[in-house]
Amino acid sequence: MADRESCCSTQLIDGDGVFNVSGVENFMKEVKLAECGLSYAVVSIMGPQSSGKSTLLNNLFGTNFREMDAFKGRSQTTKGIWMARCNGIEPCTLVMDLEGTDGRERGEDDTAFEKQSALFALAVSDIVLINMWCHDIGREQAANKPLLKTVFQVMMRLFSPRKTTLLFVIRDKTRTPLENLEPVLREDIQKIWDSVPKPQAHKETPLSEFFNVEVVALSSYEEKEEQFREQVASLRQRFHHSIAPGGLAGDRRGVVPASGFSFSCQEIWKVIKENKDLDLPAHKVMVATVRCEEITDEKYASFSANEDWCQLEEAVQSGPVPGFGRKLSSLLGTCLSEYDAEAAFFDEGVRTAKQKQLQEKLFQLVLPAFQSALGHIRSGTLDKFKVTFEKALNGGEGFSEAARKCSEFCMVQFDEACADIVIEQANWDTSKVREKLLRDIDAHIAAVRATKISELTSLYEEKLKQALCGPVEALLDGANSDTWSSIRNLLRRETLSAVSGFSAALIGFDMDEETRQKMLKSLEDYARGLIEGKAKEEVGRVLIRMKDRFTMLFSHDADSMPRVWTGKEDIRSITKTARSASLKLLSVMAAIRLDDDDTDNIEKVLAVALVEPSPSSNGTRSMTVVDPLASSSWEEASNVYYGFSGYILRAFSILGTDLCASLCGGNSGQRQSTLSLKPLLHRHDVSYLLKTFKEASKRNNNWLPPPWAIAAMVILGFNEFMTLLRNPLYLGVIFVGYLLIKALWVQLDISGEFRNGALPAIISLSTKFVPTIMNLMKKLAEEGQNHAANNPQRTPSKNSYSDSQAVSSSASSNLTALDNGTEYEGPVKDE
């Protein structure tokens, strides 16, 4: 027999019907009932008061229930319901000792607690021991009859009762064999079952559907104690593995898991006390719901406080965590496994539903961490793509090919990284983040593509600008008949080169043909626009350039040497040549000739209008004659030019209004039909000629120094003069030096140079001095040789001075005529 001192027991319900919650909780912890799951059994005993129930349990299960002291008389020993754990019986077996029925302490009519405890025993127990006297078998008014009626009646209050094993223990067995007693007892039981009112659904239900009936007989404890103990020991063996198939409770139903036993008992007793019908299936679901919720809350709180999870959550906020998915899946799996282990024996539907709730709560808890990890992967992949893509482009790989390879490579890495953070239990979809990453990559490719194409465009535009602007400016500056032909050839050559290079560079961008052609056309238009812009820019300075060209040709000879005015020059021819050259510049600048050849007659029209003499009447020029420059259009160039009333306009608007008005001498706000460029050019010619001839006359006529200078030289230079008379050689040296200085003065145009300022004059003269000396020496040598060969010993004629005087007189007369307002005709005949 097991040691009764080590038995653990507690009062489950006291005599007043109060459920001992704290006592039961402590009892469960002490016996570690929660660890048993479904592997436990509950045995209860009911019977008349003082029938030896506690004695039987103590001897049968090794418990320490209080027993009646026979020497003090028969009285109530057990009050309420007590519970203890059996010693030495597997699986874990709990025994409940119920208060005896038919006790005088509660009175004859107070059977409420009796029925309540009986119903509680049927609802909770797997095996119910019914303790009865042997001599009551077969009697109509036996003490066991009210007990059996009570058991069967309360059973009807269970909507779906458990299949309970009723083990009838016949006490104080007589000589009558058990084989003869058992049929009589079963017959009595069947009569009682048949006589008990049943619900309509169970009118024809046999007793075997609700109960397994077993009968055992024991000798008298007082008279045959040894035999009694032997029989109890034999009966004890039947309780080993009682819940296994074939055991006393092998076909039990609706077992509550051990961890919910306390709560289940508490709720069952609460319903019984409220005198309500007890729905055991609903009660089972209710217990499972409450208990699974408790387990869910416990596991969620445990997971939230888990140190590994807290570290993982903190780490993922700052960057990617290697093995994130594996670690988190392990933590979640452990938590859910612990839940399954504790809730394994509760109702399956409730357990599964609560497990899903726990999963949802855990998923909500870990979702931000998962999203952070996914975000780190996405941003990291995008950054890596940018770096890889840039390296590929810098390595000379084609744009489209580099974009495709880098994109595919980074997406493969993204998929691998996503696989590393996947949580097995969640099965979250990462396709949306993947699509966003693809959009970000495409956007970056588009941005880089636009930047690269813009850089290429700027590069080739800059090449065109460098190749066109300088040469075009030079060509327009030296405007001649071949200017626009050269510009067109330059434009064609440079445009073809730039377009070819640009087209080859665009091949790597994998763009459609239409877009590529548009970009090439845009580059061609840019080149054309450069020339047009440069031409318009040069047109803004056309007046200055015309004046400079006229001045240059008028004041310099064919060798670009400053012209020395002697009075013998053909002023008309020089003026006409300079004017024609200026008009040539104007004709070149008057129209942009990029789409056609140079067969237009703009130069001829300008020459006729501005250079050839106009019809005159009474010696004056008419300002109302039909002037091609003043007409509303030029028939010769109607497809190019628009109205010329004081303006020279082309479809490209090459000459602006203000400039044309200034060229024509009119008001920019008015349009005069008879304006022309003649007055400007003639006024320019006359003023310049007057200035030039006045300077020449001054140089020729005012060759003597002032009188005071002559007197000073006579007085101060008397001694030197006498020295020269005594030694004529000095006079010859001085004369030669004078001639040399005069020649240098004329050739270097010293007076003209100093008109621009002293410092520029000194710099210019210093650069021309040596070449001029060499040129003079060369000419003197050539003249000496020629003179020696042709005219030996010929003296200079005295007519030189008279010729010089004649030139001066002629120039003076000519200037006088110009001052009087008459156009200079020159010494030669009109051409």
C-alpha cells in the first residue's frame, strides 16, 4: 500500500457549497496536474453516510481521507467534496470523496446538496464508485434505491453526458456468490433506469449508452480485514492504466485537458448551483475557449518579452540582419509549438481558432520588423544597382545592355535576399515591394538615360559651336563672293561629322527610329541656328564693319600700306572701289544663304541703287525716283525678302528695324518709301574726302616752320651755318639724313600713328621700324643700280620743286571745290 503521508489532498467544495478556488489551484500545482494533458483519470465515490467510503478509498488508492471513528458512534465524517491524488497509480488519478447521502445532519428533506454533488460527480468523473450494502440487494426499500434514482435523474440534466463507468462496490459480502448477486443487482438497476423519466430523445435509449456497469464485492473490513485488504489490492490493479483501451474508463468521452480541470470544475459547479441544465459539450467548448485564450495571452506576452526577439527587432531597425527570416521563424515556431503543447487536449475547433488568433497577433507584432528588413533590402538593392550601373557605363558598356544586365543581376540578388527574410509561418507576399523596386530602377534608368542623352547633346552642340562660330565669324568679317558658299560647305561638313558621331552614340540607348531621327534633326537645326545667330550678331555691327572696310581701302594701297596723298591719285576710282567693297559686305550680310546658292542679284541691286549715278534734274538728285530699296518687295528675291521701305528684311529677319533705319538714315518708327542708302554713303565719302585732302594740303603747303622759328634758327644757328659754309661735307650729310628721316616719316605714317595715342604709336612704330629701314635700303639699292645703268651723271631737275608746287596747288583747288559743295571729279576722265 502506498504511503498515505505523502498523499496530497484538499477540500474541493465545502459543506456550504463554496468552491475552494485557491485550494484547487495550489493542489494542481503541487501534483503538477497541468503537465498531464489528457493522461489523467478522475474517480469519485458516493454512497450512504457511514458506509465506509473514505475507508475504502484510503485502502484502495492510498489516500488520507478522514475516516469515521466507530468507537464514537456513527456520524457524518466527510463534509462537502474532498479530492486527493492516488499514490502509485498511473496515469495520474484523482479521487473525490463525496459527502454521504441520507445523513441525519442535513435532514430528511434537504436533498439539494445530495443531488448537486451527484451531478457534479457524473460531470467530472470517469469512474464513479457506488458504495452499497450486500444485504440491500433485492430489497424494494433498500438504501441504494434512492441513490440510484438520484444518479439517473441528475444524469438527464446533462445534454450530452459523458459515458461514465459505474462501479458498484458490494460491501460486507455474504456467502452468496457474486455470480448470483450480480444479475439481481443489474435487474434492479435496469428497473430503476426504466422508471426514471427521460427526455423524448432518450425514451428508447439503453442504459449501456450512458453507463458502463461493473460490479465488485468486498468482504467486511471489520470482520475479515485481511481478506478485505487482499480484495482491495486486487481491485486496485484494475485502476492501473484505467483510461487505456479496455480499461475501466477506456471509452470515456469529452475529457477536459488537465490544465483546464480547475476552471472546468469551477464553472460546472457554478452552473449546478444556479440550478441550470448542464450542457457538457458547450461547457467543454467554453472551458477550451477560456483556457486557450489564457494560453494565447501567456505565449504572446512571453514572445514580446523574449530577449532574442527584442534584440532582433532593435537590430533590424538600423540595417539588414543576416538570417532574419530563419531566426524569426524559429522564434515564432517555438512560441506556436508551446501553445500547441499546452492546448493540445482542448477542443480542436477552439484550439485551432485560438492558434490562428495567436498567429495573427504575433504577425502584427513582427510585421513592422519584416517590413523594415524588406525596406533595407529594397533600398540596398537600389543603391547597389546605381553603383553597378554607373561602373558599367564608365567601363564603356552600352547603355541599354548595361541597364538590362544590371537590372537582372540586382533583381536576382533581391529575390535571394527576400528568401532570407521570408517567415515560414506568415508566407507574406513580397511582390509589391519587388514591383516598386522595379519601378525605382526603371525611373533611375530613365533619369540616367535623359542625363546621358542631354550630356551627349550638349557635347556635340559644343563641338558644333566650336567648329562653326569662329570660322563663320571670320568668313563674315572678310565677306566676299565665296562667303556663303564656304559657310554652307563648313555647315555641311561639320553637321555631317557631328550627326554621324551623335547617331553612333545613340545606338547604345536602344531608342526607336522616330525619336532618334528627331534628335538628329534637332542637332542639325541647332547647327543651322548657330550660323543664323552668328550672322544676326554680325549684322548688328554691319555699319561699323562697312565704315572700317571703306576707311581701310580708302586710306591704304593695294599692299595694305598707308596711302600717301600727293594730289595725283584717282580719287573717284579709289572711292568707288572702297564703296563697292562696303556694299559687298552689305550684300553678303543682307541675307542668310543656307538653303540656296549665291545666284541672287542683291549685290547688283545695291550697286545700282547706291553706287551708280541717279537721274538728276537741274543739277540735283531726285529723292522720289523709283528706288528698288524703297519698294515693298523685290521681285528678284520675292521668296526671300519682305518689304524694303527703309529696311532690308529677309524671312530670317537678319537685319533689324533699328539697324536698317540707321543705315537708311530714317526714323525707326516711320517707313519712308523713297529712302535709300545713297545719302549715307555719299555723306560719308564727302566728309572723309574733305578731311583727307585738308590733311594732304596742310602737309604740302605748310612745309615751312613759323617765322619765329626761322628767326630763332638764324640767330641761334649762325655759328653752325658758318661751319657748314666752311665745310660743305656736313651739308651733304645733313641733307642725306633729312631725306632718310622724311622717307621714314612717310613710310611709317608717324602722324597717323600718334593720332591713336602715344603708347600705341610707340609700340606700333617699334615693330615696323626695322622692316621699313630694310625696305628703304632695298629700294635705294635697286634705284641706284637702275640709274647707273640708264642715266649716268644726270643731275636732278629743278622742276621737282615746281611739280610739287603744282600738286599742292591742284590738291588745294580740288579741296576748295569740295568745300563749295561740288562733287569732286578728279583729274582723270569719268569712267
